[in-house]
Amino acid sequence: MLLILKKVIEIAHKKNISVEGELGYLNNEDGTGKIILKYTNEIEAKKYVEDTKVDALAIAIGNAHGIYMTKPSLNFKQLEILNKIVTCPLVLHGSSGIQKNDLQKAIDLGIRKFNINTEVSNTGVKTIREYLLKYPENKKLNLRLETVLEEARKQMTEKIINYSLC
């Protein structure tokens, strides 16, 4: 698997395209299955980054892809350790559902990118439902999608402003 990743990175870097790796177990995307807390190991992370030359590393510190069935609890001590030992920017996948103060603390401790796909996707579904209820006869798909994109942009802009990322 690492040989394939290294080849992908080699090709991507020739085109000035960055590559993000991921280490550590998160969960089933739909929130089902047994919860297993398997944090990203700092020694494995350091070796992975050095061996592969990834440009950013998504880590597992109590975060989860998709839907949270319980309140997430981030391991900030592990984040601090990873931030000291890993030489590339750290990423937090599964940030939808993480409390604002916890996400801000993660940023303060070294997270440089966070993903909120579930949150934005849920907003999109909600927006489409509201639009269809308000305009049931409008069959123009592009108008519905424009409305969804507008709401998604608002949500992402709010996140950037709230977390002082600009």
C-alpha cells in the first residue's frame, strides 16, 4: 500500500498537487459499529510522514467520520504529542459535531485543516427539503442546487470566520 501511495505522491508533486494521508482508526461513516478508540501513534505517524512525504496528515484523536452517536471526546494530549513530532500540517477529519470550544482548542494545539462534510451535507439535504416544500412545482434542478450551494457557502464562510482562519 505504501508503494502505491509513494507513487501517487511522486506523480502529484510533479504537478504541484498536495497529498493528504490518514493514520488511525476513526469509525464506520454511518455511526454504526463498535466504538474503538485507536489514536494515531506518534512514532508511526513520524515514520509514515518521513517515508511517504505526504503534505498533510489526518489524525485520529477521538474524532470520527460521519455521524457521532455519542459526544466526541478529543485526546488533546495526543494531539500535542503528534504536533511536536510530525513535520507536516495536521488535519482533523470528522469535525462535524465537535463542539466549537473543542475544535478551537484543537486548532490552537496544531490542527491546520478540519473537515465538516457531514455538517455541510446535512445542510444541503435540509435546504433541498425546505426548497421543495416551498416550491413543489419547480422542477428546475439547477435552481435547487444553486440554493444548496448558497447555503453551503454561507456555512463554510461562517466556519472560516468563527475559527479565525482568514
